[in-house]
Amino acid sequence: MARVSADAQPRVLSTAAIIAVGTELLTPTRLDTNSLFITEQLNTIGIDVLAKAVVGDDRDELLRMFNAIRPRVDLVVFSGGLGPTEDDVTREAVAAALGRPLSEDQSITERLRARFAARGFTTAMPESNRRQAMVPAGATVVENHRGSAPGLWLEDGGQVVLLLPGPPRELRPMLTGLADGPLRARASGAVLLRRVMKIAGRIESQTDEELQPLYREWSQMDPSIGATILAQLGQIELHLFTRDRDAENGAARLDTAVARAIALLGEDVFSTDGHPLEQVVGDLLVERGLTIAVAESCTGGLITSRLTDIAGSSRYVQQAVVTYSNEAKTALLGVPAEMIAEHGAVSENVALAMADGIRSRAAVAVGLAVTGIAGPSGGTPQKPVGTVAVAAVTARATRSRVFRFSGEREQVKFQASQAALDMVRRMLIA
């Protein structure tokens, strides 16, 4: 197994892989949030994460995954599997892969004993905790000020292997310190910069096709700008990224790229700073000194919930009602029963009447309404599941539209809320 000699030139760290360890992370009840934080920290100092993997508490599987992934990157970061129990096998797997014998670091053992004593335990430290003091030959111990398991920094052939504890409250300060210190010192010096554009009212393939000329233009820049397009529920995301040793220059180039994309896509772009649609709408209402009230049927309060998730939304959200039944639409919003009988509850006519009704009763600038069929039942050949009517009314304008959304009930509800908020946004910028 190759080792770093004393006079070897340290490898520049530009690429990384993350291996999250824990059988619980392979169940539907636990999410691997550590990888997101690790990626963010590494990207900040210019290290690209090329791969992520989740592996259970199995030494042989960890060994196979590590051996498969390590030839591809400069840095491998493990999270988890450093505890005191038999299923905490990260140390053993890494040591085996690197051909490094494990030995007990007495200074770690003493710190563990002192930690137990300081916390007032009536019994001595369990012998199983000595597993946490086992260190592969040549490893540098990384202090853990919030828990018992220290981190480990190993180098092999210029590659860095970093072992971090699994609990986020322990991992985060440890990694932040490393990112500010030794990892930054080994990084390329080229900062990785990103922009996220959010787009509504389009489909992914259409957007991607229109952006092709810009992709070619950006790829030929030096340094180049990369782009990734993602289809999300109710929106498209365009991620732009570049590396630059001069962060100010890189940011300026990304700003120019964003402006070029906006010129092409127009008002369909609703966010260039990552903000969600509900925040964009809220900011527009505040800027214009306007208030809003919402009447919801099939969305069941989801639009109002999204609007009020934004801090300070009491400045513009005045009132909301959920009028699920036809009778409620008539009693609370003044929608004529004859209109519902003639056009059906799911229609532009009824949505407009709901929006006008909530606007006049709440005495606000903007009335917004949604009525539809979220499913899984209730659809007809003329109005299948996913049919949603949306309307927005102000003193000067009205807008309405019938949408046909696909997906399960929750997906239909979210897409309806997204369409409703986007309708308001477009009215406000018109």
C-alpha cells in the first residue's frame, strides 16, 4: 500500500466523495442530512463532490464501497460509525482498506474516562468505549469538543481520508474547523460559485431546448460556466456554477449569465437567489403596499400556509377561508348557487366569484381563489382528477385559468398552490 513520504508534494484536493454510514439511514425514517452539510462546506472552499453513498453498519460492505470510490477522488469523507458498539465499524473498514494496523491511543482513552467522570456517572467508563480510542497507524486525531468519538485524518498516496462522527452537533463544528484550516490549505484555491434560477410556467424539455445556445456560450468561457436543469414539482430549476480563483470575477460572470438567461426566458423566471415562490410573492406585495386574502377549496389551506411560512407575512396576509363545500362557497363568499349549478364548482366562473368574494369581504387589494379535484376520486371525463381552476382579482385586473395537473393528491395540491401563487406574481409585475 502506497504511503506519503516525508518529502512528497501534498495532493491538491479538488474532488471528493462522501460515505454516510449507518443502517438506520437505509430506512424510511432517517435522512442523511450530514452529506448536505459536508457538500456545502466543501463547495465553499472549491472542492467538488462527485459521489455520495449510504452504507449500512457492515464492515465488508464499507470496505467494498471505499475501495470502489477512492480511486476517483482526492478526498473521501466518512460520517458515522465511530461509536463504541460492535456495529460501529468505520475505523476497522478504513484501516483494513489502507493496510494500517489499529492501536489504542491512551490519551483518547484518558479523555474518555475524564468525560465520564465529569458527567457524574456512578460507574466507570464501559470498556466498549475504548473502541473509540483505536486509531489507524499514521492517523491524525481531530478533537471532538461535543462528543466522545474523535475524528480521524488519514493520508494515503496524497489522498485524504476523513472520518467524522455521525451526530450533526458533533460533525458540524468539527468539519467547519477543518474547512477553515487544513482542508482549505489543500484545496485548489479556486472557489466554487453557484446561482439557482427558478422558473414557472414551463416544461423542462422546452426550457432546456431554448437554453442550448447559452449552454454552448457558457462552456466556451474561461473559466467555463456549467449548467444543470432540474424538473421540480411545479417549477424548473436552472443551476449555474463556475470555479474562479477570483471570487468577485466569478460572481460577476455568473451575474452576466443569469441576466442572459432572464433575457431569454422572460417573466417565467421568478427567482435568481433561491427564494421560494411564496417569498417572492410576499416581497412583491410588501414593495407595492398591497394586501391579499385567499379562498381555498381543493388546496385546503396550503396556499395560506405557504404564504404565512414567511416571516413578516402579517404585513400582507389579511384573511383566508377554506370553502370546501358548495354551500360554504355560497354562504362565506357569496358565490351564486345558480352559477355553481350551471358551471360546476370547478370552473373559471366559480373561481373568479370566489376570488372577488374574498377580496370584497376582506377589503384587500388582491383576492386569490382555487377550486379543483385533487383526487383520487371525484373526477369525470369532462373534468378529470387534477382539474383545478385558479383566479386572482384586483381593482384593475382579473386573471383565471383551468389547469390539468398530474400526480397523486398531494402533488396536485402543491401544483395548484404553485400555479395560484405564480398567477399573483405575474399580475403584480405586469
